Amino acid sequence: MEVKVQTIKSPDFKQIYAIGAIGGHSPYDFRIAFYNDSPKTSQEEGKSMTVMERKIDAEIILSPLAAKELAKWLAEHVNDYEKLFGEIKRPGSPVSASAIDGKGSEPAAIQGYM
């Protein structure tokens, strides 16, 4: 017997861009909350300081099997992406010496925040 899957979007569907995720697990499920950070300036005891505001936009709850399948799917897609576009580097990872001034590696600044 052949089964076809028809994919439709819920009337409540929305796309969320996230710069990170936090979460955890219990024996019953995995929880992943997706967030965005934005710097806010505040005054404390007469001193100006920057506070990073972390806004959680959505949380996904998955069964252990669904979490394992998602991890496999993400790993496959990250590998495909890196084959096409090169290694994905984390902010703060060493930059090649030629990109600076030929004197060695320095961490890259996180772009767009300060």
C-alpha cells in the first residue's frame, strides 16, 4: 500500500528567525526554546551599561524519537551546506592570519551587537 503525505500550513503558521536555542530533556520529551538577543542600554547607580535582552520566541516539544530524527536531519543538512559553502564558523573562533595582518589569529567579534 502506498501512502502519500500532503503538507499544508496551519492558519497560525509563522516563521521565526532565531540566533540560538536553549532547552533540555526529561525521560518523556525534549524541549527546545528558540531565541533572539538584542542589546539594551540601562542606567544602574549612575553608570550606563549594556544588558543583552534574550527574547524566547517559540518552544518546540519533541518525543525522544522525534528529537533523534531531528538531530540526524540537521547533521545531514549542515554537512550538505558545508560541502557547498565551506565550514560554518562560530563567532569568536580563530580567524586566519592573512585575514588580520599576518601576525597570528585573533577571535572574531560577534557582529551587529556592540
